[in-house]
Amino acid sequence: MILELFQSRHKAPRKKFRGKARYFRKITRSAREFSLAPGVGPYCDFWHYHADWPGWGNISWSIRFAHIKALAEVFCTIDKSRNFISKPFQCWILIVGRDAGEDATFLHTPNANGTIFPFIPEMVDWHDDRLLPVFKDLLPDYTLRIGHVRSLDEEEGMAYSSFFIYSPEVGVPLEE
């Protein structure tokens, strides 16, 4: 059921995926070493952390899942570092069905750029829980809300799914 959400192998890098063990150690280490410095800065305007820039997760669900674990690790770190954030904030994970390279953990605060805060994504179905078993295992200490958005990739003329994952216990909620 989850696999059908992520059929985007054509967006994977064309070269052979070599050195997987070293690559995944680096991804895991990078997520574990992520930290928010005291006094995060004046604001975060949709700041985000990508674990899979090249899009290797488009090859298979197991590879994508390894990157999603890293995103969950960063989400937990942001929650544990909430004392360093001097403003109200929002934190969520975005999973973009068409391309694993777009998956990210976001941090958003009121900002000087005029970007709307709080961010409330439009046309989200907050009753779609297909990914709940996956994220419940990754983030067992949180009450999770998962929203599904169906979008159209105009370039390819295909519909795809995206998912917003957040916890109402971490920052300002993504829904009204």
C-alpha cells in the first residue's frame, strides 16, 4: 500500500548507487549531529533539512525509508531544542510522492520576509492515515497528525501525493 504512493524511479539518479553502507552511515551521522544553536537566529522562513538531495530514495522504498528515518531524527532534535527558539514555531515533515529529493523536515517562525505565520497548508485531507504506521514507529513519543494533498505535476501531466506529518505537541499546529 505504501509502495504505490512512491512510484518515481524515473527521478532517481542514473548512475549506479555505490558505497551504500558508507552513504547511509553518513546520512545517519549527519541527522544525529544536527543541532540548533542557542538563539537560532532572528527567524526561520520555511527553513528545511533534506536528507536525500540526489533522490536516491526514488529507487526503492527501503532506501527512501532510510532517509525518512533521518528526517524523523531531525524532527526530534528540533523538538528537544525548542528552548533555543525564542518565537512561536512550526515543525513538520513533508514527504513528496513524486520525488524523494524533495522530502524535508521544516522549521518555520514569524519572520521579517512577510511569509505568513502560522503556515496552514491548503486542501489537505487530515483523515488519511496511510503513513501513520510508518511514522508511529519512527516517532513513538508523539501524537501525530498526517495530512494528504493530491497535486498535479504539470510538467509530466501526472497526479502525485504529498504528506504533511506533524505533532500538535511540537510548536504551532498546521491546521486550524
